[in-house]
Amino acid sequence: MASTFWRRNVLVLAAFLAAFGLDQVSKWLILNVLMQPPRLIELTAFFNLTLGFNEGASFGMLGGLMEGRPLAMAGLTGLITAAILGAAFRSTRRLECVALGLIAGGASGNILDRVRQGAVTDFLDVYWRGWHWPTFNLADVTITLGAALLILAWINERRSRMPAHG
């Protein structure tokens, strides 16, 4: 039982550190290498790299409400992230541990941005013709991936509880 506990904790920490590290390395590269000077880098017919800073929540939501209050936003998301990490360490399902670790790691990367520079660094720009999805970063990607894995974990859990039909 103790070894299972440690394996799950290692999964949470590995997912957390992978999400956090990937996010922070990518933002460092964007800020210090690729966007010196800041510019638009066209990669495909639907994807650009462009530098932006988000003071709001995901995809700029609550931007007006939290404008000029990066530490308040960091504190709010920090509380939520701590709750997610707590759930991750209490989980008994591997996929759920990984999912929650990815979400917490990505969120922590964005929290660090808010504390360090007052806003989250965004640089991934997906578009179609004149429509642009709000610019995002790899922390947002790991949060979204974690959420998808969490849904999958819940579906798998529900299926495992259903009686077999024969």
C-alpha cells in the first residue's frame, strides 16, 4: 500500500514538474530569444507566434476586474491550484493523478508569471481567416490536456462501476 501511495505521488509530481517546466522554458525562449524584437512569426496558414500579456483569467476573462491586481489574481488562482494539488495527492486513480498534476503545474506557471511580471505571457495564436482564438501559452495547453484526461478518468471510473451486460 505504501509503494502505491508513493507511485501516485511521483505521478503527480512528474506531471506537475513537466507542465511547469515546459511552460517556463517556452516562455523564457519566447521572451529572451524568439521575440527579440517582438514581432509576428507566421508558422502556418492558421498558426502564429505573437507576444501578448494577459492580466485576466483564462483567455482574458476577468481582465477588467483584475486589471492592475496581479497579486490578487495570483492569490485566487493559487488557492484553487492548492486545492487541485490536494485532490491530486489524495486520488487513488493514476490517470486522475496525472490529470490534476498537469492542471496544477500549468496553473502554477501562470501564477509565477503574474507574481514576476504582473501578467501571463501568451504567444500561441491560432486563427482561421479573420477569426483569432485568444492567444495562449503551453501552461494553458497542459491545463486543457489535464482537464481532458480528468474527464476521461471520470468516464473510465463510471464504466468500471457499471454492471457487465451479458
